[in-house]
Amino acid sequence: MTNRNHPHEVNPETVGQFTGVYDDDIDAIFEDDAVMRDGEKCLVTFIDGCFFCKNDNYMVELYTAKDTGDLNLIGNIHDNPKLMTQEDAQ
């Protein structure tokens, strides 16, 4: 019998909470993920007990963002820290 209890070291700062939302391609969205919403990049953030899709132009509750437009996962800021920078947007 194979033992699958192999511990893996994890940086606790990179662990994000699952939001309960999936993008249009059925990819799970987690806190600190970057998503594309109707052509604009935004960051999934947890504020005051709620997940938001936030960028410099707007902040909208994540469940509303999913219900009112296209939502596609593009990565997370831990695997790609430059994902939400101005240089990356250009």
C-alpha cells in the first residue's frame, strides 16, 4: 500500500483561501489570484469578511463580478509577483 502522507513545506504567506467562485473555464479562484474581468486585470482580495475583485479603477464584490461579466483566472501574485504591476499592464 502506498503512503501518501508526505509533508511538504509551505510558505504560510502564500496560502490563499478558496473563494467558492470558479472562473468561466471552471478554474477555482483563490485569495490573491489575478483575474481578468471584462478586459481589466484585477486582484482577488479579502476585506471585512468578503472577497472583492479590485484594481485602480474599481472594487466590486467577487460574486457580483462573476454574475455580471466575464471572469478568467490569469495567475496569482505569489507565483508571479509582477502580475499586478504597471509595467506588466503595458
